[in-house]
Amino acid sequence: MVTRLAIIEVESLSYTYAESTQPSLIDINFKADSGEFIVISGPSGCGKTTFCRTINGLIPNSYGGKFSGRVVVDGLVTTERPVFELAQRVGLVFQNPENELFCTTVEREVAFGPENLALPREEIIMRVDEALDIVGISHLRDKSPDELSGGEQQKVAIAALLTMKPKVLVLDEPTANLDPMSAKSVLNVLVDLNSVGVTILLVEHRLEMVSHLADRCVIFDSGKIVLDGAPQNVLYSDTAANLGIGVPKAVLVAKALRQRPELERWMPLTPRDLLKLLRGDLR
Amino acid sequence: MISLEGVTYSYMPGINALDHIDLNIGAGELVAIVGENGAGKTTLVKHINGLLKPSEGRVTVCGLDSKAVTVASLARKVGLVFQNPDHQLFAETIEKELSFALVNFGLPPDEIKRRTEWAISEFELSQYAGRSPFMLSGGERKRLALASVLCYGPEVLILDEPTTGQDNRQKVRMASLLHKLNQQGKTVLVVTHDMEFVSDYIPRVVVMSHGRVIADGQSGDVLVRRDILERASLVPPQLAEISWELGLDPPSIRLDDVVARLAKLIGGAKA
Ligand SMILES: Nc1ncnc2c1ncn2[C@@H]1O[C@H](COP(=O)(O)OP(=O)(O)OP(=O)(O)O)[C@@H](O)[C@H]1O
Ligand SMILES: Nc1ncnc2c1ncn2[C@@H]1O[C@H](COP(=O)(O)OP(=O)(O)OP(=O)(O)O)[C@@H](O)[C@H]1O
Ligand SMILES: [Mg+2]
Ligand SMILES: [Mg+2]
């Protein structure tokens, strides 16, 4: 067994927003090894976005509020470092990217990060071209972000993040406004980045699209982590069924067709896996 | 109820965001509009509430030609919930957000109170009473935007990407609410990329690509047409995939149907 280094360590983290009386995160303990691909899900309002904001230090550095516990990212304690320093290690794609776009052209927007790092010009151009190409929006480079469709704006935000080449990528529902093919291609990009060692934290409600890509699934409910484990174990659990998270249809079909002892051996997440499970019976 | 005849629209000369669209939607229908990013879905629905007027062709809503009436007069009949809730929310508190349109339409105070309270409980926002809309989670803001439009009871309701940021339980609630509105005779249009939501809950689907309508029909028929889906950068619903993968012909998008047919195929395998 290979032991990997923890790149994110969260210890007894609790957090209450300045304007709120109830905590949004309660005693969170969490660890991500370098190179892991982790999917985060859970009911609306359970604390996923808040958790993401603690990983790149926006909470508490920019938000204030009541923060206790410790978040360490790549050896840096978030409360001791300015957000811009953390931003070079942790890239965060927001839930509503449009609100973050402010440059006059797509190209400028995407170049903004590396320009601020004062990288050499050729390097910036290379990163920008590459990022635009990866998300498939090279043809939009001279357009203004506010002349784009909702999905196109989301792609701009993702491209802007890719140019920073961070070690950890935190994505808060990055495919929410994307058409299914674009969503797939963005997810493929994440898989590729992950295969060269980038740690991925992906918040997503539509588990059918992402659970089979992940090493681990972490489920929040009411500010707490209630499930943390291999996607199969999490999605076939009673807790997941009771929470009403979006379990893949292949799971529902398998559960309807199979008794529990058999399921424990073989838990399909995708149509293809389901076929493997049933192949013997089908002929 | 809604009719588009030869509707063409361009933001910039030479590029048609809508290209000769013909579309009819009857009173009391529940219809999904799907298609790739930039297909023209948002542009289309903005024509139905009169925010945009066609460069060519005609849009008629509730018997009114959209060019002949103001946005304000259509707004009462056609409620549009924007793709990004932050374009819509502006008030200091949730309650003010919900009552804004009602006050504007001159409803009596007790009616305003009744509707606001209904919306807060229907959308599970009561624990945030008195709070600013901007201190809500993404999914909560989306629900508030929807609630504020529903409150004034438009005849036609258009939701641009209502399920983004919603967990499965909220989606189920939203679906049953849409069906309820539908039964009350409201016309409901849902723009979405969520193929699961469409296949599970919406009977008719219109597929757009490059400013045109490339398919229009029952969800069960349209969503299993690979050629159409591919052209519009869509993927089939999971149950269609499962049907194909496991050789069920014709494919189905209903869970009970797929399970029953598989159970039959594997015969004694189910204990
Ligand atoms: N700026 C804020 N000030 C006060 N409370 C907030 C703020 N942002 C979020 N909250 C509250 O904190 C809780 C967790 O919110 P968070 O945005 O983390 O949820 P989420 O899991 O991302 O939900 P969603 O799936 O709807 O995006 C919610 O109860 C929300 O109302
Ligand atoms: N304000 C604008 N100015 C110029 N072009 C625009 C404007 N808004 C949209 N467009 C362009 O018009 C086309 C249709 O956009 P529209 O927003 O209707 O697409 P959509 O189908 O809603 O896409 P999405 O699924 O990404 O929201 C796209 O090519 C887009 O770039
Ligand atoms: Mg969120
Ligand atoms: Mg749109």
C-alpha cells in the first residue's frame, strides 16, 4: 500500500457566518491525500460552498465570522496566510462564475491570473491558449464576457483557473450551466489533471455524472460530514438513500433487481457496470 | 397560448441567435427546452416575456403580439425566472423580495402576506426569514427567485435552469410543484441541461441547436434519438443508456418499466 501525503488537513473545523446565529460547519474533520479525486455532495444549504471557501482561505480571511479549528493546505495554515498566496496553491471555481467575470474580453479574463503572477509573456500566452483550447472556447477569445451565454461564461471561469496551474482544484458545481457534452469534456479535463497529480475537490449534486470518476465521495448534511468513503459504499448506503441525494439510476436498478448479499459483492454505478453484473443472467 | 412564427433574432448583424423558429405551446402544457450552450434557449424565452422583440417574424402570447405591448404588461402574464438568480434578486430581505411585485401590482396587504408566507414555507426558506437574499446558499437563492415570480401568479411560467444547485429532494419537490401548477391550468416552460429532470418529469421536449428547433415531441420518444441528442450536445438519460447497454428494445426512460423488463429477462435470477 502506498502512503500518500496529506495535502489538505481539516481539524475540528466549525464556522458561523458573521450575519448568522447558526453554525454552517460543525466539527469537520477531513483529510485529502495529494492526488485524490474527491466528490462532495449533500442537500442544498448543507455547507458545501462554505467548506470550499475555508479551503482557499476566503473563510475566515475575507468573510470574518466565527471560525474555530484548523485548515492546513499544502503545509500552509489558512488563517496565517493571505488569500492571494493560498490562491496559487488552491484554485476555486465558484458556483456562479458570471459574478466573478470583470474583464473586457475573454482573453484578458483568462490571462488575468498569470499576469498577476508576473510570469513571462510567452508563458502567459502559452497558458492562455492551452486553457482556452482545453475548454473549447478559443473562438470566443475576443468576445466580452457579458455577451456570452450562461454556459459559455462558466467555461471562461474554468479556463481562467486552469492558467494558474494550482496543485489543488476546488470546483463548486462547475458544470451547473454546461450542456451535457461540455460537462463531460470539463470532467474529462479534471480526470486528466488528476492523473498528473492535481488534487480535485468537486462539489456536485448530479452524482450520476461524477461518482464513477472519484476515489472518494464525501456527503455533508446540516453542516456535518455524514458519509466519507468509496463511491460504491456511499451510494449504496441507507444513509444516502434517506438523505435523498441524486443516486445514479444504475444503483436504483441494481437495488431493485438484487438482494442485499449479492449487492455487497458488486455495486454498479454505471450502465456498463450494470451490464457486467447481469451478463451471466442475460444470456 | 404561445406561438412563434418564423422568429429570427440577432444580437449582432449577420449572426442569428434565433433562426426562423416556429413553435406552438398550448395552454396548460409543461414543456422542456434543451440544447447546447449558446443554442438560443435564453434568447427564445426572453422573446416570450417580451424582453426581446423579434428581428423578423411574430411572437404571440395570450393573444397579444409581443411587439404591440410593453414588457410590463406582459410581465404580469408571463413570469420569467432568470438563469442566474443574482440578476433578479435585489431586495434587503427575503420578505421584501417576495412582496415587491405584489405591492407593485397593488394587491391588498393581507393577500400579500398570505402569498409571501405560502412561498416561504413552500420553498423551505422559513429559517432564513429577515435575512438578505445574498446570504443564502446558491440553491436557496435559486428557490427564492422562483418563489418571487410564483407569488404573483402569472399565467405562463418560464424557468431558465431551475434545477442548477438543487439537490434531488428539491428537484422532486419542484417537479411536483410544476405538475400542480400545470393542473391549475398554468403553462410552464423549463429551460434545462438536466436530462434526468426532463426524462423523469416533463412530458414534452423541444430540442434547439444553433438557433433552430431540431426536434419537438414526447420526451420518451425524443430523448432516445441519439442523432438528435448528439447534434445538440446532449447525452441520453441514464435509463436510455441502461436500456441500450442491456439490449432492451425499444429503449425506455421509465425506471419501473426498465426494472420490470430486466426482471423478466433474467427470469429466476431475482430471489
Ligand atoms: N454569506 C452568508 N451569510 C450567512 N449565512 C450564509 C452565507 N452563505 C451561506 N449561508 C448559510 O450557510 C449554510 C450553508 O450554505 P452553503 O452555501 O455552504 O450551502 P451549500 O451546501 O453550498 O448549498 P447549495 O447546494 O444550495 O449551494 C446555509 O444555511 C446558508 O443559508
Ligand atoms: N447580450 C448578448 N450580446 C451578444 N451576443 C449574445 C448575447 N447574449 C447571448 N449572445 C449569443 O447568442 C447566442 C445564444 O445565446 P443564449 O443565451 O440564448 O444561449 P442558451 O441556449 O441560453 O445557452 P446556455 O445554455 O449556455 O445558457 C450565443 O451564441 C451567445 O453567445
Ligand atoms: Mg453551494
Ligand atoms: Mg441560457
